[in-house]
Amino acid sequence: MIRLKVPFGAVYELPKIALILLSSGIGFLVTLFAFAIRDTKKFIENWQYQKEQKQGIKVQELYSKALNALLAHNEVSARDALEDILKEKPDHIDALLRLGDIASAEDEYQKANNYYQKARNIRPKKLETLFCP
């Protein structure tokens, strides 16, 4: 028999095997809890990473679609794709610059200037933003 004194409580007498089983059970539960927390954290981080990857792929596809439309001189389709990019990622500089180019070609200089200014505000030292009209 082993005497087990609980702080601010009573004294218990237990057989050695009961103490060993109780300690093993508590250790198992603590370890299980720690692994559950760690695995939940990894799951959340992985989920967020996959979400960012999917968004990046979608933005890249829309940008490719917009560039193909620009090369085909289909400014309406290109503008729509570029605006969809800005809905997904408002700080996409290349989309802002291309929208500025489209607006400038359509003689909407105020709109073009707004797009160029947004691009300059996001990355003021980027070469393309420095050479915007």
C-alpha cells in the first residue's frame, strides 16, 4: 500500500498497481490532449495554405485570360477579367496597371489615373508604377 496525500485534501491509501494504472491513464490523457492540439493546429494551417493556393491559382488563371483578351484586342472581356482579379486580390498591381492602360486607351484619363495611383500607393518603388503616366 502507498499513501497518497492530495494537497488541501485527504490522504488516500492505494495499492501500487492502482497508482501505476492511475498515473499511466493520466499521462495517456495529457499526451492525447497535446497531440490533438498540435494536429488541430497543423490542420488549420494546412487548410489556410490550400485556400491561399487556390486563390492564387484562380487569380493567375484570370490574369492569363485577361492578357489573352488584350492580345486579341477584346478590351471588354479583359476589363471584366481584371476587375474579377481585383475582387479576389485588391492589391494586384499588374491588374491595376492593365486596367489603367485600358481606361487610357478608351480616353477615360481620370479613371486611368486612379488605377495608376492605386498601383503607386501599393508599391511606390516598383519600376512599372514609376513609369505610369
